Amino acid sequence: MEVRDKILAICIGGFITGVLVRSFVDFSIYFSCFFLVIGLALFLQAKFENGQSGFRRFSLGLFILATGLGMLRFDVSEFKTTNPILENHLSERVTLTGTIVDEPDERADSNRLTVKLENFLTGDVATPIFSKALLVADLYPQFQYGDAVEFSGQLEKPKNFADPSGKIFDYQNYLAKEGIYYQVNRPKITLIKSDQGNFVVSKLFDLKHAFLNQISKLIPEPDASLLGGLVVGAKHALGQNLLDDFRRAGVIHIVVLSGYNITIVAESIIGFFSFLPKYLGQSFGALGIILFAIMTGGSATVVRSSLMALLVIVARTTGRQYNITRALLFAGLFMVFQNPKILVFDSSFQLSFASTLALIYVSPIFEKRFLFVTEKFGLRAILVSTLSTQIFVLPMLLYKMGQLSLVALPVNILILSAIPATMLFGFLAGVIGFISSVLAFPFATVAYGLLEYELRVVEFFAHLPFSSVAIAGFPLWLAVFAYLVYLWGIVFLSKKTTGKKPRDLLS
């Protein structure tokens, strides 16, 4: 590894370490500044020294300096997380105005609206405020992105809760990463004015909803909701029982928008078009990702996930893992710098990063060991990408969810082989439906048949007595240890395959 690459690794590693430590422990901003001063002193001292000891001191100073910067960046993100006016009225009934700044998240019995607050109302007096709140509203009346609303209800701070496995979910920080620090349950909401959001985003959501309406006319539920999630990342409720089935079968990533989902779907599209020339098939995969990001409204989560999925495609097309790794590290660093809370509190970001690494480094290792699997219909690509990502993200999923699906691999293989065709025919049905429902009917019929197949596969495997096992209290240290073992395995197997020394594997 060249000196500049070592320096790059030290800077990125130090910054990420600082953000990681500060995510768990609040030392105060003064401690972060102290770290910066110590690191800067060692760094400057080492600049005037020569030899190996001088470089070690230089590296240590640079690492401490980068760690301090990471901690300080997190401290800065904590500025203005609370509003004095709202803090004084917690647990009280308040009246506020604001604008819905994200697509409503429809659940089985509620709609979750993210509102950018604008005014605190006391009688006829409006006091300007700047914050965000989550409204857990009734299903009806319905509201949409860009609606300016007035609402009243009891103001609360979000509370952490235990998931079905008994693990405490850090709901406060999960919302905090989106700048949400307040919550109002079942408020009374009045529409003030529509179309107050970003014009481009608003039109994208309108297009998305029109597409979903066409799908619902052609395909019954719950198949229509599943197709909406696959094609445009629609946030429609599938029902708790069906969601539990997907979770037990290890394919919840298909119905929950995440980088894991986007990456796997992109790989499936590429595998489906594997009969085409390499660059053309990869182009279809990239186009699918871009269309997906546009149709879902281009949220921060989707953009992050799509960028990482595109990096996988570039790595596969060019075969230059080293340069793509650099790009991936810089992309991850930029994302964490822009929003340091995503490193620990955004599962989508973590799964995106982990699955991207798996497809860049683990897939080539598995591919050489599955040459006996046919390439027809992209079966080998689907098997390799599924196996690689499933194994690589397993420690993270166990730590986050505490549930191990014993049927995830066969279910993923059976379902993912049908996903590209499902998306293609479902997309064509929705688009052609704008012209004529009669012309769209044959495409909808094929899509419906594929969706029924996928749902029946999930239902069958999810209800097997050994489908999943609850692993309560899977510790963080064990997950970290697992990834250290993975790292050793990747280096060892790559060395065995290529004959390169570990330090040359990325060159």
C-alpha cells in the first residue's frame, strides 16, 4: 500500500472512529476540541521528524486529529436539536402549523406525517419556530407531500420501545437522524393550503401515485401493494401478518425500501439480461436504479442506496475493485460527514454499505466456486449475489433484529429469480394502463401470476416450524468479531485465488 493510501486510510478511519465513539458517548464538545489540539500537536511535531518513528508519530497525530474532527462533527450536528418553546410545552396540548415535507408513511392503522414546523399558536398570536415533528395521524382524512396544515394535540418526545424479540429499539435517534425530535399522536389536523413543497419532488410523487392507482385497478391486494414496493418503493401497508411472514422467510428487504433491496434488485436485473453483451446488461441495471430513485422521489435514503448500488455495477463492469473501493469510501465518508447520525442509527445506510462491500469483494470469491450453476436466466448471478449478501449482512441483522431465518437462502433464490420479470411486467402494466386498461391487462396478468408465486413461496416457507429462530441479545462485540473473521477470510481466499500478498490485494 502506497504512503498516500495509508494516509487516506488513517484519515477516513480516524474520522469514522470519532463519529462512532461520539454516537455512543457524549464527552462534550470541549473534549472533542481537546482531542483536536492533541492530534494537531503530534501532527506538527512529526512533520519535522524523519525516519520510521517520525512517520509513526505523524500517523498517530493524524489519526487523533481525524478522530477529534469526527467527534466535533457529531457535536455540531447536535446543535439546535431542541426548541425552547416546544420544550416548555411537553406533555401539553398545543396548536402548531407546518408543512408536510416527506411522503406520508402509510401503516395498517395510521399515517405518519413528517412536518416542518413553522408557527406555535397561542390564541391569535403566532410565534415562529424551527423544528420537525412526526404526526401519527388517522388514516383519514389523507394528506400529502406539500400540504400546509394546522394541527393540535399533545406534544411529546419520541420514546424508545422494545421490539418483538425484546431488544430495545433506539427510536429517538432513529428519528433524530432525520432531524425529528418531537411527536404528536392522533392530532386534529386541518388543511391550510396545498402544493407548498418542492415543485419537482411534488410532481414526482404525483406521477408515482398515478402509477400506483393504475396498478390498483389492474391487480388486487395484497399483490398490488407488493408490486408498488418493488417498482417505486411505495409505502403501503401489507398487513402485519404478511410482513411477519416476509420477516420469518428472510426477505423483508424486498418490501422495506433499503440499499440492500436496491442492490439485490439491480443484481437481479443484470442477471436477467446476462444473455446480452456485458456492458449492455450492466447499463440496464444502472438504468433500473436511476429510474427507481426518480420514481421514489429521490429521498436521502434512496440517493445513498442508489449511489452504492451504482458503484457495484461500475466495479463489475470495469473490474477495478481498488478504484471502486476508494470511491465507495469517499462516498461513505461524504454521507457520514453530511449526516453523522446515519453511521450508527440508519440501518439502511449500514445495509447498503455492507451489501455493496459483499458484492464487490465476496461475490467474486463465490462465483469461482459456483461455475457448475448455469448462467441461463441469470441463475448463477442471482445465487452468488444472494449468498454473498446474505452471509455478509448476517451479523448485522442478528445484532439489529435478533432473528435468524433458516430458510432465507432458498426463499431469496426462488423469489429473486422472478423479481426482474415481475418489475418489468408490472411497470409496463402501470405505464400502458394510462393509455388503455385493455392493452395493459395481459401485462398485469403476467405480473399478477409472478406476484402470487412470490407470495405463496413466502407463505409456505414462513409457516414451516423451523423457518426462523429468535436470537435474543446478540452482542455488538460478537458482530464486530464476525466482521473481523470475514475480513481475514476475504484476504486469505483472495490471496489463495490470485497469489497476491495481502498488502497487494487492493492494488
